[in-house]
Amino acid sequence: MRFSGWRVLREGLTGNKGWRPHWRDPEPKSEYDVVIIGGGGHGLATAYYLAKEHGITNVAVLEKGYLGGGNVGRNTTIVRANYYLPGNSEFYSHSLRLWEGMEQDLNYNAMMSQRGIINLFHNDGQRDAAVRRGNSIVNQGDDAEILSREQVRELAPFLNFENNRFPIMGGLMQRRAGTARHDAVAWGFARGADMRGVDLIQNCEVTGIDVENGKVVGVQTARGPIRAKKVALAAAGRSGQVAAMAGLTLPIESHVLQAFVSEGLKPIVDHVITFAEGHLYISQSDKGGLVFGSYLDFYSSYAARGNLPMAEHTMESFVAMVPAVSKARLLRSWGGIMDMTPDGSPIIDHSPIDGLYLNCGWCYGGFKATPGSGSVYAHLIATDRPHGAATRFKLDRFRSGVGLMDEEGAGAQHNLH
Amino acid sequence: MRITCPLCGERDRREFYYKGAALVRPAEGADLDAWHEYVNLRENPAGPLDELWYHEMGCNSWLKVTRDTATHEILAVQLASEAGLGGEK
């Protein structure tokens, strides 16, 4: 089934009776070349690129719940490539380029909206850091520009320019950044993978990983054992539990990050805007809701909901920066389970077990990485060599201390990112 | 989330700083793997976990808190000094 404007028109005129499910609901086979554990954004994107770029289609994606029910459906939908350190920089650049061609590639409307991101700065030190990061982004081949206070005011007049404690001195803007419809990203990759022969198997929790003589041979699942030549983890916040099935302990703590949506309002926020005070980030969805969040709650959690102190802090920051929103009502909030590494950067690497691959540690940055992660992970699984855009996401950097990527300069320790 | 400090009673989460899993520090001359395990590797369970919390805005005690990471329920609180967490492994 191919989507087009003509198709929408035809279906609209004939009672919308021609639409079909976007993917099959297959029974698991007894053996696959590759089994991917986790049917979220990264797992589905990996399956898609394995099939499309590497011709490996005897693949199953095993999902314990429903496709896209994890973090790909629990984020603030922001897409950007404004990282600073080598390692992260080229990876997110690669990912943003894939985002830009993704809808055409998948023939699926992911509502990719390159509305631009503005990182505000409030003092000289932050401005210097923004200029330095902007130069780094330009060097990686992406766009960045420094906006003056007046340029920011023109784009976002609703910001509080009278705040004496956190005056807005300007912003670092990346115009190619923006937002995408998160669910549609998962569905688009799912459909693309399914069309190329990948089996997407839902309600199929993995309960064990079979290892013989240091080599992975398959998995145990709620729907029976499945043999596999290669097994690839893409379990986000649950990576620790899945890795434990293979006897591995990861350098990961799972924390909760909250996000919030206001009631639907008329268009006011045209961009993604972040405040350097309190880590706040905001955007406005196409339905009109203001989507925003700030810090982690800073304690280990699998509850998928947070506590009130961080909710209060987030609201305070928002009202301090945009006084007008004090009259808006909060519609809902939720928490995502973040797989936090000590240095705040991810792991895409071989595991110590032959044929078992790791893709985890996305911290709070997994959504923007979705196509990039899928593409480089598929490359690693297919060729056993890291993709050129992901050579530094090594597991052993934590043990050796060599190649740590601490983007914030906070120190490579748990609970600092 | 409220934590009952053994010295101060039940207090708001905001009074406490979270350190993480309650692990015993390796001896100074311990090998790299022991330090790697202590600094980086985590069991990261979805369920009861022994943690270190610091009562920063109260009595300044380090606490060993047993907390369910799946529900946020506080199961037990003890002074770290009485929990055998000081010193080296």
C-alpha cells in the first residue's frame, strides 16, 4: 500500500474502506538470522536498515508489549544535531540528515517539522560556550548561528525579556532542527521493515538469552524458544534486565525523566526553545499543546512517572521565562525510563558475547537519534564493524576511561547527567 | 516521595541528595576491574534497591534507603554508619 495525496482523496470519496493494516501479525518462526529485542524506535529502525541497506530480511523484532509503546511514544519529539564533542557530533549530524529524507524514504508522513531550535543564553559564560559549540556544529557540516537579543525577540516576543536574574542575551539557533510526530516515526519504520520481510512480533517478551561456549544461539520468549545467529539489544530503559539474561552487567542506571503538555492553545511558540536556566525546553504541538520538560528526577526509577518537586521546578522555570503560560492549564504529564550512562553518551558496540550486540545508554537523547541509531546499528550487526559515524560509542570506554564523551563536562559518574 | 530519616523523622524528598546504589568502596590498591564495578557497573534492578541518600537539608546524615524502583515505595531506612557501608571492601 502506497500513500499519496491521490490515495487519501480516493479513500475519502469511497468511505475509507480501502485502508489495510500497515504490517502483518506473524507467528514467530523457529529461527532467524537476526533477532532484535525491543520494538521501539531504535529496534524498528535497525530492522528497517538491516533489510534496506544490507539485504538481511530474515529478521524478527521481538516486543514485549506493542510496537512503539516505550520511549519512542514517551518523549518531547525534538530532533536536532547540536552536539559538541567528536563522537556525538558526527553521529547526530548523520542522524539529522536521515531525518531530512526519512518521510520520502519510508513513504510515511512523520510530520517532520524543521522549525528550528533556539538555545538561549543568559550570561557571558553561556554565550561564549554557545559560540564555541556553534563553531563546532558548523565544522561538522551542519548549520548554527548566534542570534542577538533583538533577533530572539523578533522570533519569540513572548519570552520574558525583563527577567533580571536570567536576562536573555541571545541564542544559538539551528534552523534544521525541529520536531517530528513520534508515533508515526515508529509506525513508518515498522511498516518499512515489514514490507521488506521482517517479522514484527508483539506481545513476545524475551525471558532468556541462550549462550553456548561464549556465543549467542537464540532467545527464550513468552511464545517459545527462537534460535538466532545474532541477537541485538534495543531495550532502552530495560537494557539492564535484558543484558542480565546473558550474564552481563552494564554501566547503566535507569532514571525517570518527566514531560508535560498543556491544554491546546492558539499558535504562540513557533520553534523549539531551551532555557539555560533550569534546563527547560519547550515546543508547541500541532494540536496546540505546549510540550515541555526539564531535568531528570535524579533517582533510579522504572515507575514511568515522576515526583512533584521536579514538576514544580519545571513549571517555575516555564513561568519565569514565559509569564503568559501561568494562566494555561496542564493537561497531562508522564515519565520515560532513561538508560543513563556515567558520561551521558550512548553505547553501540559488540558485547563480550559473540553474536550479541548492544545498543543502549541513550540517556534522555534517544528520540533524535532514532534513524541514526538504526542505521549505524544495522551496519554493526551486518558487517561486524562500526559505522563511520559511530566509532566512539564503545562499551570499554568506561573501564579504561579512554574516549569518555561527557558533553556537559560534569564528570563521568552516575547521577551527574 | 517522602523519606523517614532515623534522626529527623519523615521529610520531603527535596531535603535529600541522591547518591545511587549503596556499594562498598574498593580498597585503595584494588585492581581496575574492582573500581570499574564500583564506579560504573550497576545491577539496576526494577524492584527493591539499597541506595545511599544524604540528608543535606536536615541532619547531614548519609542514609541507606531500601526503595522499590518500580513503585517508589520506601521499604527501609537506616543510618549508613550503622549499615556497614563505611570503609573499604
